[in-house]
Amino acid sequence: MTSSGQPAPPPGWYADPDGTPGMVRWWSGSAWSDVATPTGPGVAVQQSPVLAPQRPAAPRPAPWVAVPEPRPARPRRAAWIVAGVLGVVIVVVLALVVGNRGGGDPVATREPSAAGQPPSGSAFPPGTVRIIDESAGIAYPYLGTGWSEFDALGMVETTTVAGQYFTTQEVTPDGTRFIAQVTSGPVAEGYGWSGPGSSPATTTALADSVRSNYYPAPNERRIMRDEALTVDGSPAHLLEFQLSWDVEGYDASGERAALLLIDVGRPAPALLYISIPNTHAELYGVIDQLIAAVDVL
């Protein structure tokens, strides 16, 4: 029963209780998930007077958005760009690189023209704030409320890191935080890249590396997708897998991860790495939404 005496609504997607237009949040039957996500294809939004937003819609952000500096998460570091939205047409983006190991400061540009819009089926509306990773040569949506700048110690798989994350467990048995993340960067040497023909082998090598570096062990892996794709006109390869483990002290017992390797016409391909712990399995659908919305710069 709810505090109003009415039966608790069933689990599902409902309008964001904070009142943010176009955003939905997962209701477990007794509590809200930590983050909101854009509504779109594959997200069936339910109606409930009990869970109707009680607060007015959040005010439109100013043209320049200050991003709070989060604490270090996993042993990685990152640099990213956040844009402020002015209306639904013009997006002005300007940010500093944080912890970038190489290259100049990435500077965001206006939202792409109609010719460069995300492929059909993207769940993100025009004007969605985007992360512009100039070093990797790709751009993809910022997921909104609850997601913060990725500012950790770096990843060995890429020479620089840009992206976003949120914390799912404050303290793990090894003393770090466990997170959900969406990050990108140019692939480092040593993973077998020699051109588009090497994409499957390079993606597999990268997947083996993140599995050994960032997850509890022992664990089991189930491959869900291992396939060639075309991303914004560029050849790419996707490897998506489900990890599971039974390690004391971790809130999560598994994670869905996807590695998208894109030949961006540079010496190093771009890697988009998405990982969602099963404590937030309601966000698994974000993986397909992000892949459909990647632009090559």
C-alpha cells in the first residue's frame, strides 16, 4: 500500500516523478530507480495517478551548463563534453578536457545537420545534448538526469576517455565504486588493429581486456551479439555479452556490456564501451538506443 492508502502500482516505466519532460523512470513496485531515461521506442510508459509527477517540470537549462566534478570511480580517467540546450534546434557545447592523456581539448559543435542525424529508430529527440569525443571521432547522446562526467583514472584499452557514468555501489570489496558507464576513446596499440578486416579480432581482444580489468572474478560470459554493423556510414563491429559472478560483497551479480568498434578513417578506430550492472537491468534498452544514435565526426 502507498502512503495514500491506495495499492502500489505494478513495476514498469512511468513519467519521471521529477516532472522532467520526455523522461521516464523505472518503478520496481516499491521504489524508483536512481536515474531517468528518455522515452522512446521499446519503452512502454504506464499511467498511474499514484505515481503522477508531483513537482513542476524542471526549468530549461541555461545556454552554458556547469558540470559538477565527481569523485574518482573505477581506476580509469576520462575527458568529456557536455552541451547546454537552447530550444530544440541550436545546441551550444563547450567544455574542458578532464584527465586527457593525449590530444588537444575536444570542442563540441552544433547539433549535426539533417544529413548527419542518427539512424532511423533512435529514441533520442532532436536537440538531445551530445557528448562530442573529438579524440575518438564520434558523438553520442548524454543520457540526462543522474549521469555524470566520467572522471576516473583512465582505461588501458583507449588512449583517452570521454563519457558518462553513475554509481551503483559506493564501496566494493576492493575499496572502489561500482558504476554503470558509457565511455569512448581511440583504441590503444596492442589489440591487433590493422584495418577494417581486423575489426572482429580487435573487438574480441578488447572485450577480453575489459572483462579481466574491470569485473569481479571468477565470472562467466555469455555472448549475445558478435556482428558487423554500419554506423553512420562507417564499418563497425559490435560485441555484446552478459557477465555473471557470485562474489561476496558486490551488490550486482552480473552486468550487460557492449563494445562497439568503429572505423572512423583514422589510424586508430573508435571504441564505444557501454556497461550496465544487473542492479539496473531496466536500463539494458539504452544499449540499442545509444548504438543507433552514434555519429561519426
